[in-house]
Amino acid sequence: MSGSATDGELSRGVGEGTRAVRAGLPEPVKYEPTLPGPVFAAHFHLPGEPTGPYTYGRDENPTWTHLEHAIGELEAPGRDDVETLVFASGMAAISSVLFSQLRAGDAVVLPDDGYQVLPLVRAQLEAYGIEVRTAPTRGDAQLDVLDGAKLLWIESPSNPGLDVCDIRRLVEAAHARGALVAVDNTLATPLGQRPLELGADFSVASGTKQLTGHGDVLLGYVTGRVGAPMTAVRRWRKIVGAIPGPMEAWLAHRSIATLQLRVERQNTTAMAVAEALRGRPEVSGLRYPGLPDDPSHKVASQQMRRYGCVISFTLSTRARAERFLDALRLVDDATSFGGVRSTAERRGRWGGDAVPEGFIRLSVGAEDPEDLVADVLRALEESAR
């Protein structure tokens, strides 16, 4: 059997690309694949007392275990006091934290400019007797409604507006008031920021997006410190059964191997596209945290290592935005973000975001930067006709 670095060894003195390629791999076994195939099993051989790690398919699966170790190594490299749990989708992961930590009479603080499904979550929380307070991400406004809350939910950068808050500041304030803190890390990915290093109790994300990056997997995860809060999350997953399929988990682990390559390319190209859009007379409200003049740049540069692959901007009218989208040749008109193929959409078509009718969310893929910039600028010109 040849030697192989363990997760703990990976945390010492290796780059992010090396870590992404090797994270979560099992010890090598002669004649066995380096990444074992998906384990399809509803139950396992279980004679005598159930003392082993795998008993029933709703509780644990070896394919999940490899993926959970991989994600944990990216979110909190070198730490053995952290665990990761994977879920069937990002919303399953979000729901697991909210509904496992909160009880009737508790208060939770949510962003009022976050993911468009949060209003539905708010209605359900309130139906269970939980007080929901909201405030914008920008300017750390959630601080103003934090007193007495049991949980603070942060989305930074926010989706789709790309505002950023000072996570360290909010975490310190929340902990001083006895509140737990969860950070939605979907837009940033673990290679953009690590919420647990900023003090958060939970890092939650949709693995559907850039983590897996190919638009073919629905997945979510929660990473947090080992202890009662994560035990409650695990219990919620067992009760609800919001588990990923083994094939989805295997595809996600396979895809993580190229995460650093994809993130580097997509972030670099996103900056090129954002810079090309600066000063364009037909574009207003351009947002990308990597731009030096972006309102979020100062705070983002203090806590993010990369600024993400999503850009937002507004065109004058709904019709102009739709003409722009129709004119794009290298960008698919589709929802979601983070994939290797660029996507864009007029976000107002869903009705859940407080954005202008001409608001565009553009997710930059892995195309050649010069090709994508040319396509976007040409589509802007054509949309004026």
C-alpha cells in the first residue's frame, strides 16, 4: 500500500488546490479506486449489537462520509473539533439549522435582502411561534435588532444584491448577547471565506452552486463545531430525512477536486467582466465586491480571500434587460449560479427579490475571459436597438 496524506496532514503546508484535490480521500488500498464509487445501500449487515458506523441508509452512508470530510477540510482545515453534515439541497441545510435551534418564543434575525425563499421560511417560523426580525446586510444593520435573539442568520455576500457585512463584528455582538450565528457561505465558497474562522457557529451552503459547479447536483451542507448545536442538526436530518442520494454525494466529491481551478478562473473572469461594465452608460447599480469602488469592497477585502463569480447590475427597463439576455450567445438564460457555463437572468421575473425590473444577476463561468467580455458587451450594444 502506498502512502497517502491524511486530512490532518493536508492542513499543514499545502495549497488550496492540493487540499481540494485530495480532501476526503480514504486511505489507499491496493487495487481499489482512489475515490470509491457511490455506495447504494438502504441497510447494512448488522449482526448482534449495532456498534458500527453504518446501520441504516437514512442515518449514515460511506459516500457521505468521504464528502463530509472533504467539505470539512475546506471549511476548517486542520481542525478536529468541527464536523460537516450533507443534505439533499441548500434549503434542506438552511432549514435544518433554523428548525433545530429555534423553539416557540425564540427570536431569530434574518437578512431582508437575502435569498428569495427566506420569506417563505419566515412565514413557517412565525407559524411555529418564533419571532422573526429582519434588517439589511449592508452597514451591519442586523446589529440593531439583535437584542434577545437566539440565532443570527447572515448572508454575506447577499444574494442577489451582493452586499457584505462585517462578519467578525456581528459574531462578537451576537455571542455577547448569547445568540448563535449561522453564515450562508454559498456565494463565497470555502475558498472565498471561512465563516468558522471568523467566529461563526455554523457555515451553511448550497453545494448546488459553485462548490460542485456543473449544474447537475442538488446538495447542501452544514459545517459547525462538534457539540450540542450540531447534534441537534444531525437529529433534524434524521427526523426529516433530508438526505442526499449516494450518486449526488459522489458527484459532489468528484467535482470538489477541481474547485480551486474553477474558482480561480471564474473569479478572474468575473473581475474582467465587472471592469468592462464600469462606466457603460446603459449600466447602473453595478455590484461586484472585488471592484475597488464597490460599496462592499473594504469590508469584503478584510474577510474574503476571493470575491466570487457573481456580478449584478441594472438596465433601464424590463424590455431592455430581456433583449440583453436574448442577445447573449455564451451565457445561458437560467437561474442558479456558480457553474462552469455562464448564466444570467432578470431576477425580478421570480417576484421574490426587491430589485428593479431591469436587474440582472450574471454568474460568470469558465469560458475564456476575452470571449465572455466580448459577448456581454456585444449583447449590450444589440439590446439598445
